[in-house]
Amino acid sequence: MSATPLPSSGASPLDGPRTCDASGMIDIHRLFRHSFDEAPSLVRGVRDGDTAHADAVAGHLGLISSSLHSHHEGEDAKLWPALDERAPSCAVHIERMREQHAAMLVQLNALDAAVPAWRAAPSAETAAPVLTALDGIQAALTVHLPDEEGTVVPLMEHVLTKDEVEWFAKHGRSSTPKGQTWNMLGGILDAQPDGGDAWLKKNMPGPVALVWRWRGKPSYARYRATLEGRPTA
């Protein structure tokens, strides 16, 4: 189901002042779109029997899957209850978000279950259920993300506080496994329309952005080379 207008009946929560900036939700959505869009080609790029390459790609699939799991778990735990309480006129949209999350979870669980066999013995046969699950995730994201961006993100900016929005950012960062911070940041930047320059200026203090350029960016380049089966420097 595609995005639909907010309800016209009752007191609209969008009539009040803007209370926070929820644009970070769009940024993380870009990451998920980009990461899952390219995932099938990464899987297909692994030759039969190349367990080293499969291990790298499988680790990446686990990273993006766990990130999406965590993102939705945070929304299920904190966002929907807050919107239920503060924007009851939008209940139909929030219920649709819950249903879409449940549908997405089926596909994510299928991916998580299919990856180990392919990781251990990469072949066309073991890759097939991985690719099927990725197709299911892409289809679910195609429905869910624009719907959430059109209905929920504007609502968040009128009913949540700055601290509450920051909780979601912290929750996402805390879910990143140790040693994967640069790779997640690189993925976020790759997904930005301008390659990430504006995102860095907005979200990263100058010293941190310099560390990214000196250390993080080369590390991420090596990670990408491994994923794509290219020689690393």
C-alpha cells in the first residue's frame, strides 16, 4: 500500500509547531535502499566454492540485516507507542507501519536463515534462497520506506522532541558491531545523492570528518574491494 494523506478528521498534529528534525530517518532509509539494492549483485559476484569471498559478503549481509532489524525494533519499542498516544487520529497509518514491519521481519528472518549454508559452500544452489529473501526484502522496502517517509516522518517532526529523535540515532549507533563503524558510515555516505559531502558537514564535527578522511575512508575502500572481489591495497 502506498502513502496516503494524513486523516482530515480530528485535530491534526501537523497544525502545531515543528518540534524536531527527523531528517535522519531519510538518511538511514537511503542506506537501506542502497545496501539492499546492491546486495543481490554482491551475492552473484561470488564464484562457486570461493568461501573467502562468500565469507566477506555474508558478513556484510549480516551487518545490513542486523541494522534493519535494530532500526525496526527501535521504532516498535519507542516510536509507535509515542505516536499512538500523541496522534490518535493517525492510528490507521501507525497500524499499517506495524503490519509492514511484520511482513519485513519474515523476509529478514528468511535471509538470516539462508546465509550460513551459502557462506559455508557458495554455489548457485545455496545462493538461491539468499537471493529469494533479498528480493522479498527489496519488495517490502519499496512499499514501506516511501509510506513511512510520507506519513510518519512529517508526523514525528510535530509530536516528538529533539531528545526523543536523538534516542533513535543513538539506538542505531549502538547496534553497530565493534569494528564496523567505518563501514556503516561509508555505506551512509555512499547512499547520499551528493556522495556524502553535505551529510558530513551537517552531522560530523570537523575533527571527526578529518579522521574519516584519513583513516575511515581508506579502511572502507578496502572493505568495498573485499566485498566486490577486487584486490585490496
